[in-house]
Amino acid sequence: MYVLLCNIIYFIIIPLVMFLFFCRYCNLAFRWKHCFCYIFCFSLLLQIEMHTNNGFYWLILEILVLSLYGKGMFLKKFMVAALIHSIYSICNGFVQLVLFWLLCHSPKISALQYADIIHIGVVLILTFCLLLLLLKYFDKNITIGGIFFMMPVFFIAMVERIISNQIYGNTTIWDDKAGIIFPVINHTSILLLQLFALVCFFTSLMAYQNIKKSACAEQTIQLLKQQYHLQKIYMQEAQIRYEKTRSFRHDIKNHFAVLSELLKENHTQKAYAYLYDLQKISDDLSFEIQTGNVIVDALLNSKFSVAAQKNISIDCKLKVTEKIKEIDWCIVLCNALDNAIAESDEINEKYICVKGQSKENFYVLSVKNNCRKEIKQVPEWGIGLQNIDMVCKKYGGTMQVELKNGMYCLDMLFFFSQQ
């Protein structure tokens, strides 16, 4: 019964916990049949490792087996798997050291009988707590682009595995009088090494996460500066149109006087030609897209002008709300339309649909475009989508990106206080 319980924890529960956290951290669906396959592979590799006593190669295989599950970026999954195994290796090494120290100072041989179950039980609890800490306080995208960051983490896992296999091993020799006579270990040195490895692991995580946040904040600042510059250009364009409209209104009486004289003298054809020229002037003064906001009209007309040059069909049914600030409209529409135009430029059937409307105390906005057939899943968010999401959250809303029937769909929801 005692041996069975140890094997259940060691070969079933621990890989189950690791697989569960791997799915949570990579946003993958947890499936029991795949979990059982991983548990079987993990247990098989551990058995081989115990007999060969060489953990370095088997550690790589264990990480590789876990990273093969699910769709998505393989490098990200491999790094997450390495992160999880590193935590497990650190916990296992630390508990192994503490347990050996206790056994060396225990006068009773009966303590040795329960060493395995105590060891594996504490490793399970400590691994679970550290994985929970990782999931709660560290960004799930921390591993993206962090191959150089993962090298020291992977190094820590290898060192822990080598210590566990080469120094402690799987054999313990006990003497009734002397206690443990093999392996003979300098516990103080190993303890300092274990504590240093644990501190290095989490300080590396925190340092890299702070670096990523700083880099992301810098990118966001640069993007906002760019958006601010674009908004100034749109406002200048709107101001120019406004001045032209004022000028046209100022001269409208003179235009009517000319038309009146032409009609009095029965110059009908000249009157029609003059009206045609006036209509062209009037059309040039107005935006093709009318949303109710001159800044947004200028922005959309500028973007749709670029789309027209690329032969992209546009379907726009958008009525803006004053509850969303103009700078936020610029951030949302500029990034969404830039992405849609860039993607549509690479396909034959070019189509972009923009729709937005208010419903009571919330606003719904969607931007859709055809995408390449080889795209089967939503790509990782870039800085543009992150800024759109930031604006949505600013208004208590949310953003959703998905693929539907060969179309890339960006749906945004903004909530407003009833006050």
C-alpha cells in the first residue's frame, strides 16, 4: 500500500499537475486522453532515467514530450514546458536535500521507511504552490521571444537534475550506529546552492518580466506619439475643408446672382454647366464617409483612399458616439484598418467591413477582412491589437479576435456609465 501510494503520486499525480498547468499557461484545452498519454510517456522516461542515472538527456525528452501537445508556437510551448520542469527540478532537489539532512540527524531507522512518501508528497505540494504562484503573478506571454532568458532557467533545471541523480542517486546505505553512510554530502554547500538556484530562478523571471513591460510601455508610448501626430494631420485636413466650406458659403450669394442672370437671359446650357461646377466644388468639400465626427471622417477617408488604391472593397456603416474620445477613435481605427489593409493586400478577394453602432449604454464596433487561406488560427497579438485592447478596457469593455469563414474578425465592445 505504501509503495503503491508513492508510485501514484510520483508517476501519475505530479505529471497530471504539470500537464494541467501547461494547458492553463498556454491557453490550451485540457483533454484527458492526451493527459493520460503524457503521463505514460513521463512515467516511462522516469523509469529509464532511474536505471541509467543520467538525467540530462531524459530531461530534454520530458520537456519535448510536454511541448508537443496542442497547437500554437512550438518555441513558446517548449519554453513553458522547460519552465514547469525547472520548477519541479528545483522543488525535488530542495526537498531531497532537506530530507537527507533530517535523516542524517535522526537516530531512528524508522524515519527511513517513510522517507519516500514524505519526499514525494512535499515535492508535489511545493511544485503545485510554485506553479500557482507562476500562473498568478507572471505574464502568460513572458516566454515569447525569451529564448535567451530561458537559457539560465534551463541551466538551473539541468544542474538540479544532475545533483539529484549524480550526488544523491537512487541508493541509500544506512548503518544502525552511524546513520546514513552513503551518500556522504556536504549539506551546507548543497543547501546554499539550492537556495541560490531558487532565488536566481524567480529573480530571472521578475527581471525579464519587468524588461518586457518596459519594452512594451516604450512601444506603446512611441505608438501613441505616432497616433497623436496622425490625429494632428487629420485635424489639419478637417480644418482646411472647414475653411473651404466657409469660403464657399461666403461666395454662395455671388454664385446665385450669376445663375439668376444666366437664367434671365435664357442661357440655360451655361446655367447647367455652372451648376455642375458648383456641385463638383460642393462634393470636394465633403467627406465620402459621414460618421457624425469630422475627425473620424477625415481618418476614414484617408485610410479608405489607401484601400481604394489597392483595389480593396469597402463596406462602412459606422456612426460614432461622442462618449469615446477622438484620440481613442484614432488609436482603434488606425490600428484596426492598418492591419486589415496590410492583410487584404496579400490576397485576391480584397474586402474590408467596418460597422459600429450604439445600443443603450454600450457601443459595438467590428472590423472584418478577408485573410489568407493558410491562416488557420489567430496570430499572436502585436502592439497594435494590444493598444486597441487597452482602449477597450479604458471604457470597461473588451476585445475579441477570431477567424470565421476565412475572415479575420475584430470585435470591440465599449461600456458607458449611465450618468
